Amino acid sequence: MEKTYNPSAIEQQWYQQWEDNNYFAPSGEGTPYSIVIPPPNVTGSLHMGHAFQDTIMDALTRFKRMQGHDTLWQVGTDHAGIATQMLVERKIQAEEGKTRHDLGRGKFLEKVWEWKAESGGTITQQLRRMGASVDWSRERFTMDDGFYTAVQEAFVRLYDDGLIYRGKRLVNWDPKLHTAISDLEVESIDEKGYLWHLRYPLVGGATTDDGKNFLVVATTRPETMLGDAAVAVHPKDERYKHLIGQFIELPLVGRLIPIIADDYVDQEFGTGCVKITPAHDFNDYTMGQRHDLGMINVFDHDAAIVQVPEVYTTSGTVVAEHEESIPAAYRGLDRFVAREQIVTDLTAAGLLEEIEDHGLKVPRGDRSGLIIEPLLTDQWFVSTKPLAKPAIEAVENGRIEFVPKQWENTYFSWMRDIQDWCISRQLWWGHRIPAWYDDDGAFYVGRSEAEVRLKHKLGDINLKQDEDVLDTWFSSGLWTFGTLGWPNSTEALAKYHPTDVLVTGFDIIFFWVARMIMMTMHLTKDETGEAQVPFKTVYVHGLVRDQDGEKMSKSKGNVIDPLDLIDGIKLDALLEKRTGNMMQPQLAKKIEKQTLKHFPDGIASYLPLRHISEPTRLGMRSYAVFRLKKKKQ
């Protein structure tokens, strides 16, 4: 017999026995109690944040199991559309020197499924090593066959109910990945920049109160002036009230644009005059909608200046005949090259008033690292306000409780000002949108092409399925009931839904918790016909951060595998783990430097806090090691 406690050998033996005997499955007796695991992304491995969260859920699960409840801890993983696709694309490029387009959609997706099998296996192994008492017999994946059915059904029902539509609207566009991305995937970075003060000439002999024949506007993005639709002032600004309704001549372009009044304008900021570019700024888009300005798109999908501007009405309809044009000198230029040229030309024309140093929040894609471009594109959207109303009421009336309660205010603040949700992504990995187009561009939504043809009497006309896939958050929004068999009326769904507790971090209240509540309440009903909630309690915990207070993230290279704390890890292996398969490989050197600073000798092994006998179940004895102790070298 070994003289020292060897956790690896003992724990694996016991855990395998527990799993083989199905001890973690619901007993079938007592009051049902259920928890769903927030599905980790199959982009790598679990970190200490997951370990912290899973420990909370394991404690709750074991406690209720010992009390005699019919307890289910539902396990599974998320396909993580954009993140997984990026990792696999980089892997193929590094190993084969090919792009996904070289392979084609079918072959590329085969590669992604291979990665999923490898990465998903790593995650399940980590959960087993940490002793998680999940029911492995019910393991799910957000792209397994059953979940595919649930996602298709949800999309069709929401569309048939008038809550999903297709339209041309402003979205966060990643010029490198060539896809729309969610707000969650955009990082606002504090960076040093400039504020350019530009002279916009007045026309018709109009002048300011002090006799100037121009207005001065300040902008951090001179290149977007090519798409300006108006200059706005505050309606009560005495300096400019007499100019409202007049016109200015757009510098370098020569197009006349109106001077409008809007309460949004801050009289105290800069000159009190603001250029409005509805197609390239979210605030300007909203103002453009209020004033029916129309939209002029001047960027292509690479964020370069287009040859011919795309002009749309406020509703997104193409203006077939328009006179707008872009000076030849800027066509085809990258947005930042165009910026330099425009500033040079404005200076030469005597239209640059001054350049001011200016700190600003720069939106960068958290995976590509590029500056995100607000861009008009055709996308699928969920109309969220009708869904938000019952979801707000469910928290107000106590059907859903946040713990700590203060997080309810965070939830309410976002839900009461909620915007429509862009759910389409220009990717290959994910749930393909169940819509088919004929040769004239008309589209038809259904669960399958056969259903679409039958429903709309389309015969044998040519149809092509939409190339886009759904936002990952759309499928994960169905997690509590999709994992239990919905849309079928299963015994598990009737018994374990609504779930009892959702354990999650505060950082995804908007993007996951709120959307789960909205989707669940619209799509599921109890036996009386009342909308179901996905869970009764939302337990909101803090985040496990690194030594600098930063959230753990693969892209930051600051994650710590919980198994590396248990087993220890040598420096070389730690460096490889942190810098391998990165979404932003340009950060590898920085991450290597940080790792060498904080873990010069790697990570020493620790004895874990672990149950080492029978699983916690009513009537059974259980022992535990309560001490977290550094292992002697």
C-alpha cells in the first residue's frame, strides 16, 4: 500500500465505478430537481472559471440528491460557431496550407467535426477528473440530431408568429472574418486617437451668427464623410437655429445635405454640430430613422471604399436611380488609407480646421482583433420587444428570482431598452438557416426543402438554401428544454422543466440568460397553457480573474486548466497550451512573456479538494478530502 495519498489513482477508480453504476442519474423517486450546465464551448478546454462554476453546481446537485430529490444535472457542450470555425481554419492553414474555400463547405465541416470530437473529449475528461456528478447518459451537444430538430422548429415557429424577419440593417461587421458578430464578441478598447475638425461649406449665401460661411464638425472617422446624409444641431442652440432646414455642400464630394435639428446633439460638445452617417454609425442610424434621411453605404465587406455607393431608403429598399458618387481617388482604398488621403485633400482645400488628440473607445473583434465596422447588410433578425415583455414580468412577479437580487436591475435595464437581435452569421459551422430562395430572390421558410415545396406549391422550381448559419446564442437559448427532448413531449421534459437553478456569471446575463427566458416563455407551455420559465432561480457568481484582474480568456492567453493545478504542469507544456491554436496568433509573443513572468517554473501540483468514496446519495456514506494542499516536490 502506498504511504502517501495518490488522488489520481483513487479518484479515477471511484469515479469510473460511480459512472458504470449510473449513480449520477436521477433516482426516479422524490421531488424532481434539475440543473443544466452552461454548455462550455468546444474550442479548447475548461479553465478555472468553469471549475468554480461547476463546483457550485456539483454542491447543489449532491445536496439535493442526499435530501432524496429526483436529481438531474444535465451536461453538454456548445458548438461555438465563430470561435470553432476560426480555430479549425487556422489549423488547416498551418497543417495543409489551405483555406476553407480550398476544401469546400462539405470537406471543411468534416474537419470541424473531427476537431469537435477531440476538443469535446478533452472537456468531458476534465469534468470527470474534477468529480462532476453529471448524468453522462444524457450528454447533449448543441448540434446533435435532436438539437438540430429543436433549432429548426424554434426558427419556423418564431417566423410563423411574425417574430423573425429578414432585412437590411446596421450590424457589427468583422472585415477579416466577413461575418456579422454579436455585441458580446466586440471589445471596446481604450486607445489614443484624433478628433478632426472639418469645415462644411454653407450654400445659398447662408452664414453663421459670427459671419462664417461654413459649419465646423468634429469626427473621429473622416473616411465616413463620403456617406454623410446630414449635419445635425440641437433645436434650441441659438447659434444655429436660423440654419435649420438650410443645406451644406459635402466637402470633396459636392453633394448637398440638409442641416437638421435633433435633441440627441450635445450643444456643449465641440462646436455643437454633428455629421450624420446613418449607414456607418449606430447612433447616426437611429437618428436617420427619425428624420427619414436614407442610408448611403460606402464600404464593402473588406471595409474598403466601394466603386459606386449603395443608396437605400430608411426602410432598407434600394434606391435604383441616384446621383451619389464617390470621387475616383478614393475608390477601392482601405478605410484607413482612405482616411489619410481624405485628410490630405481636406487640408489642401483649406477645409481642415484643426486636429485634436482624443481618447476613444475602439470596437475590436475579440477573435480577429480588427476594428469592427458598422455596416449595412442583409440579415435575419428576431423582433425582441414582444418577447421581452413577458420575460420582464416573470422577474417582476417573482416567477424567476436573481440571487443576488441586485442583478435584477442589470437585467431590467437591458430588457427595457432591448433592440432587435441579429441572428444570422456568414459562417459554415453552425445551424444553417431553414430558408430557401428561388431564382428571383423570394425566400420560403420551413423545416425542410420538401416541406417548403409542398406548403408553397413550388413544384420542381430551382431552390437554394440560405448559406448563413444561426448565431450560437440562438441555439443555446433553447438549452433548458431542447436538452430534454423538445419539441417532442417527453417524460423528461414534463418532469424536469422548468429547471430549478441556473448558475452563471454576470457577464452573460444579456446574451444568454435573457434570451433563454424570452425563447422559453414563447415556445414552451405547461399543462394549463401558461408560458413556462426556463428556471426558477438565477444564481449569479463572480468571475475568476488572472493576476491583473482580467477575465480568463483563450484570446488573452491567461487561462489556467484546473487539471494543471491538480497535476502540475511544466513550463514548456504550459507555454504550448497557452499559445497553441490561438485565434489571434500575433499575441503569442506577448502571452509567452506574461507566462514566463508569472509562472517561471510552470505550476506545481496540488492535492485537490475531492470526494473519494461513494457519491452523495440518500442512505449512502460519503467521505471527502477537505484540504487544498500544495504537493511536496
